[in-house]
Amino acid sequence: GALGTTGTARATGAGGPLFAYAPAPESRSVVDIAPRYGLYIDGEFREAADGQVFKTVSPSSEEVLSEVAQGGEEDVDAAVAAARRAFGPWSALPGAERAKYLFRIARILQERSRELAVLESLDNGKPIRESRDADLPLAAAYFFHYAGWADKLAHAGYGPDPRPLGVAAQVIPWNFPLLMLSWKIAPALATGNTVVLKPAETTPLSALFFADICRQAGLPRGVVNIVTGDGSTGAALVAHPGVDKVAFTGSTEVGKAIARTVAGTRKKLTLELGGKAANIVYDDAPLDQAVEGIVNGIFFNQGHVCCAGSRLLVQESVAEEVLDALRRRMATLRVGDPLDKNTDVGAVNSREQLDRITALADAGEAEGAERWSPACDLPSTGYWFAPTLFTGVTQAHRIAREEIFGPVLSVLTFRTPAEAVEKANNTPYGLSAGIWTEKGSRILWTADQLRAGVVWANTFNKFDPASPFGGYKESGHGREGGRHGLEAYLDV
Ligand code: TAP
């Protein structure tokens, strides 16, 4: 009963009725979305205990894609209990055996990547080119990477016998639904932990398809549980006394609330929160390349990226040249249907997020910055925001200080490298930064001065499973990816 044979209705196992398919409309020919999905607990799909559901909507068409179970406290309790039961046997498996499951999951992600890419673009609004070329290959790559660690934990530098923590509660955002799931689940399973994961309310579908992949891979029941719902479901999960580890990615505000909940308990916590990255362009930079990097830095994934290069810091002597080239390049961006392979900028994920972006952009104008967007026809239904550039921005402006999480770039200028660094670090965040220059010594000096967990040089938004990712200051603590990412799930 694999999910994914187009047009084939499926109703297998205990979760059958909650996982049966409606015939797919033409536009989604490679993915079948059921009218209704249950929670995935203890290897089965089931209704929420109180029968509550919510709707998940396609942000590009405002069409309801499916109804999904709204998990409550009782469901969280059942999921944590299932994960607890599974923990003993799972953690006792030799690492090489756990690795086999992770490799299997990685391969199924590859095999089903077309289906999942379409699903992700429908539920999230991101361009299919990005879900196909970034989200899906990277999600599989994280599983391959951590599969490789599972039998080598004794050689990871944490002593001969590092122990898993137990049940991991994982709460993820809507910007990279499947990729954030893989960042969380792959290292947790490799190290012998079991998982209860709550996806974001606006993007639950790929996590539910992932649950089906776990079944397909024969993963023992209870090792991965998916509890869909809203923020209250996440809060109940984080607060549950049966949880040993909390991993959260999302807003700094919710991260702080979670830190308060977890304080004084035995729970180990990692937080990956917001950002306000500086993308620094020096006057000796290869400017054409830098302009591409600026565009990628802020318009990739509609700017719904925690490490987005949302503040462009450009050296005064080349500012006009860079801005002219940037405006010309922005005018070529195609905004629209996420399923069109020519689309560069897709739909904003939700009405709420569109309202947030709109309010902050309006504040930018009200505070005196100069707003510019290329002429572009936005579709009449769905949630859209034109790529936007603000010049004349000062450090006091809200658009220079607050995370916008949308396709909005704030431009500031600097005269000296010291001034660039001072401005770049003038933020409560510290997740990422970019540097564009021909001089190697300048790259090293700047990177050393920046308080940012990730610094890209002459590139931006590059991810690799072997590379640790995470923030300084209010961008959170703990690292995901690579050997460092193991530490979050081990008693070392
Ligand atoms: P958050 O509210 O932080 O959502 C992240 C996840 O936490 C979601 O699964 C959410 O569930 C859940 N959640 C919400 N309240 C919770 C609580 N009290 N306890 C436990 N879990 C809880 O982000 P958002 O509201 O979607 O976005 C707001 C802003 O946050 C954005 O504009 C953006 O600036 C920032 N943001 C940053 C990131 C990253 S990666 N840095 C990611 C997302 C958003 P629901 O989705 O059901 O609410």
C-alpha cells in the first residue's frame, strides 16, 4: 500500500480511512491528497481523541487541500507514550541496524521526490523549482548523512558510549516543512532517540506523507509520531512531562516561551530562531555575482528564510552601481504559480504572514525609507507580495531591525570595513551573514568579527548536511547538521 500511485485509491491497515485518496485534479497529477488525514501515533493514523480537525489551504489558490486532525492533550499524551514504549528497543538496536532504516527512508524520499515536491509547493506556496532542487534533495541528504553516523557514534568525540536522551519533542515551522523535519528527525533517530513531531498548522501535509514513508520503510511503530495541530498542540507537547528533549525552530517569541516552559525541568533544549542577516558587499566584489547572491539571499523561498540576507550592506562607492543592477535583475523575477517551473517567487505562506509583511513594509515607508518594486502582475487569488527593495534605510527603522520573513530587502550603506561589521552586528539576532569581496584576507577578517553562526563568502543560502547550522544571541542555541548536530540528541 504505498502512497503515490496516481489515481489509485488506497485504504490499508488501521489508518486506512484516514489515508484514502480522492482522484487527483489534473494540476496535481503526481500527488494524491486525501480529503482527510489523521494523527500518526504508534504506527497508525487515527482521528484526534476529540474529533477536531482543521483545514490546510493552498496559499496560491486559497483552495482547501485537506482536513487534518487537530491534536489535543490526550493525543500528545498517547504519542509520547508510544515514543516511550518504542525508545527501549530502538535505542538498544546496534547503530548499524538503525542506519539501515535511515538509509531506506533517504532512498524513499528520493524515489518519491516528485510527489513530495509538488505537495510541498501546494501546501507551502514555494516554487516547484526550489522544492524540486533544494528541499527534496537536501531532505534526503540529511537522512543519508545521519544514517552514516548511526554506527559511528563512538567515534564522534563524545567518548566510547554516548547515550540517547529518550523522547524528543520537535516543533517545526512552515517555511521548509519537510527539510526542517529531516533536520530534526534524522539526527534524533541516528542517535537512538524516538520522536514526536508537530509540524506547522499551515503546512502539515509533507509530515503526514513522511509518516507514510516511515511505514513504507518498516520503521518500528512509535519511533516516529506526527501530531498535527496549532500552537496549543506544540505547547502541550513541549510541556509534557514524558519528554526528555525539546527541539524548536520558529519565531524568537515562541522560542522564548518554550525556554520558560522547559526551564528547571530535565529537558534538554535546542532553539533555532529568527534572524536579520547582513549581506555585506565590498567595493572590490565581483558585482554581477554579488547581485545574484543578493537576489538569492532575499527572494529564495519568498524570503521565508530564517537566514535570509534581509539587510544589504553595500559599500558607498559601489552602491549606485549595485542598486541599478539589482533593480534590473529584480525586474526579471517571475512571481506566480508555484507549480510553474519558470516561477522564481511563489506565494506567501498564509494570510497572516502576508499581513505581517505588509504591515512592516508600510512601516518602512511611514518611517521615511524609499520603497521600490518592479512592475509585476500579482494573481488575484492567493497570497502574494511583490519583491520589494527599500533604500534610504537607517539602523533605527523597523525594517532594519525586525525579521520580516518576506521578499523585502532593506539596503544600508557603509564606508569602511569596521563600519560594515558594526552595522552587521547591530541586531539582537546572529544567525547568518554574507560577505562579497575578492580579498581572502578581508573574508577571514570580516567573518571573524561577525557574531553570526553561519557566514557565507561569495555565496549565500548554501546548505550542507555536514555543516553545523545555528545562531548566536537571540537566534537561539545548539547546532543542527554535521557532527555538532549529534550533540543535541546525546548525553555526552
Ligand atoms: P511560530 O509561531 O514560532 O511557529 C513555529 C512552530 O511553533 C509552529 O509549529 C507553531 O504552530 C508552533 N507554536 C506556536 N506557538 C507555540 C507555543 N506556544 N508552544 C509551542 N509551539 C508553538 O512562527 P509563526 O507564527 O508561524 O511565524 C511568526 C514569525 O516568526 C514569522 O513572521 C517569522 O518572522 C518568524 N518565523 C521564523 C522562523 C525561523 S525558521 N526562524 C520560522 C517561522 C517563523 P502553528 O504553526 O500551528 O502556530
